[in-house]
Amino acid sequence: MEEAETLQLFNAPTPDWLRNTFDAFRHADIKTLNHGLGVDSTGLTHMILDEPERFGVAPDFSDFVVVTAILGDEFEDTNQDTENHLYGRLRSLGVRTVQVSRRGPERGDGIAVLSDTRSPTRVQRRGPYTLRDELLINGTIPTAAGGHRCSMNHKAWTLDTFARQAFPGARVGKLIGYNADEARRATKSEKNNKGAFAMDYPLIRENFDRARIARYVTDRTGVAWGKSYCSFCPFSGVCASRPAHLARLRRYPQVAAQDLLLEYRAMALNPRSKLYVTETLYKRVSDDQQVQALGEFEALLEQSDWAVYHVRRAYGAGRRESCQRGGHPKDCKRTGCHDASVKGAVDRSVETVATGSRHVALQRLKALAAEHGRPLQHDVAHPVGLDRVTLRYRPDKVYGTVEEFYVLAPAGIKDKEKERFPSTWGRIAEQGLIA
């Protein structure tokens, strides 16, 4: 980017709400930058290293910390670009650089500080508990319907927890690298923050949209910086375009195979759990003729221990508008207040019935089919096929009912059901509709 263009962008008009965030930020005791490894936060980091005082940071960086939440599933090129084209500058200036992650599945498990140094050299590839770990244990995938809870739980919460624990009693300011195309994200961030931290959004304030910040980073580093996201991310607004993402998976077939396994396990427990809204990751990789990734996926299936799972779901029917307008409580159980065409709360129970080799587990599934007098089904919802025995079937888009089946899948999904499940299951199985 030309110097004149940079100055023009820096001198762009600043909306009042953004000017106010900067005023609060520059008076904070400690300033942290949430570095997500991507192009936006990388560009912002380089700008601050060039002109710290312009961004409210002390010239010797004594009040400044770069913090990264490690999710564990970044593409390797993102990690290497960070090591090769950012960490050297942080080392030369002695900037405190911290990497953190979740320590376990519960928030009570706390966070792990993976690295805290003024001489960073390596991006940590994973922490003790990653998002993939969570998905594998639960037999789920991120879904568009679920929003960005995965990012909130593994990034935002982890970064906020570090700030509170590392700087008790201090007023902490946070620099967030949302670009000028992401004003809505900044507005939502301000709302969720509720005054806990002094937030600032310099790229929006300085009018750097995605294209401009990408050009800046390329000019600054000589690298066409790729997007930072988990390899199994289903959100089109977060991950790269479909061709770019497939190209990355082709470059890293082992990653593609692991993602295919993640999707397969999730679809075993729920055939509707395709990674994408309209199709499976398997279909996309197959259509792209990624033979090596498909072969490695088949090898993972053969090498895995397998299990038979007993899966039950209770689908509550949603409340009618008349029930909501009438001021009835959210857990209203009145007759006529629920609609079987509207989805309500869904509760799930998963129990491991047997484990062993693929052959041994399949034989156990066949025995269960004979025991219950039900056929062994080979469901082709997934191209590889899913073997199951259905005991109770729920028609698609019908709620206030239950489903129950045994299914064969790679082992490792933990037994789990909420405390309320038995009563919810019994009530809906016997009466229907009400959750």
C-alpha cells in the first residue's frame, strides 16, 4: 500500500461511538490485542508495532500484550506465516506474547497458558482441550443453526478469562481486529462486553476494509495471508471461499481425513448433521477428486475402535404464538399451547452398548436387531453408509415426539444425558407435544 493511501485511511472521519471507545481504551492500565492469527489482526499488530502511540499504546510497549486463543485446528500455513512474518518483529521489540487455551470441557476447568514470553518463536499447535476434542467426545459438529458458540466458548471466553486472571484490579483495554466491513460485529461485541473491558476497533476507526487490510499485510510481509479458521468450520462468512477451502484441504489431506471422520461420527448419531447445510463434506471432497484424503479417511475408519451406541432423542413441540402472546411461562404445559410443526427443545441421551473391532461391533448390532425383531438398516445418508437398528422413528419436521435407535460408529463418544432427560423422555413418549 502506498504511503499516501495509508495516511488518507488513517485520517478518515471517525464516528462518535468509535472515538469514544478509543478515548476509554487509551486510559486503560493494560492493553491487549486479541490476535486471531488471521489477516485482520496481523495487519493491526504490524500497525501498532510501527506507531504504538497512535493506537494508545506506550512507545516501549510496557502496557501492551498480544494474546492468542489456540483452538488447535488452524491450517499449518497460517501457523507458519505467523512464525515467519510476525513473531520476529515481536521478538525484536520485546513485546509480551501470550498463547492460551481451554484446559477442559467445563469452564470450571479454567484455562491453560501455553506460552508467555517476550521472545515468541512458535505458534502452539494445540492446548490440553481443543474444539475438535469437544466435538469428537460429543459426536457433534459446528452447525449454522448454532451460531458461533464454538468461537465464543473457545476464543472469547478464554481470552476474557486470561485478562481477568492476569491483571486483577487493573482496567484492561482490548484491541479487536474487526475490519471496516464488520461494523455489526463490533456493535454486537460492545453489547456483549457490558463495560467489562475498554474495547477499541482500530481498523473500523481507521477505515480499513478487508481488501485494504489484506493489501497492507501483503505489502508489509510479502505474503498473501490466508484466512484464519478451523479446518472444519461450516460458516461461509468465516472460512475461505469453497474453491480456496478445497484447495487447502487438498494441500493437507490428513486434515481433510480427520474432518471427514468428525462428520461421519456426527452423522451416525444424527444423519441430519452434515457439515454444510445442503451437503456433506464427503461429497465436496469426493467431487473435487481428493483421492488421498478419501483414502486416508477409509484408513482411519479401519484403524478405529468401534462402538454400538444407544441413542434417544425427545423432540418437544414449540409454543404457539397465542401461548407466547398470552404471557404463559416458557415451560408452559397447557393443552393446546404447542404446535407439532414447530421445533421446541430437543434432549438427547447417548449410551455406549458395546465396543470392539468394526466386525465385533457390527455383530453386536446384528444381535440387537434380532433381539428387538427389527431389521438392520444401512442408511446411505452418508456415502460410506451408516448401520443402525431403529426402534422408534420420528418423521422429518414433526415435533412433540421421540426417536430411538442403535447405531455403529467409531468409538470415543462419551455417554451423556441431561438430568432432566428421563422425565422429558417419559412425558413426550407417553403424551407427545410438551417438552
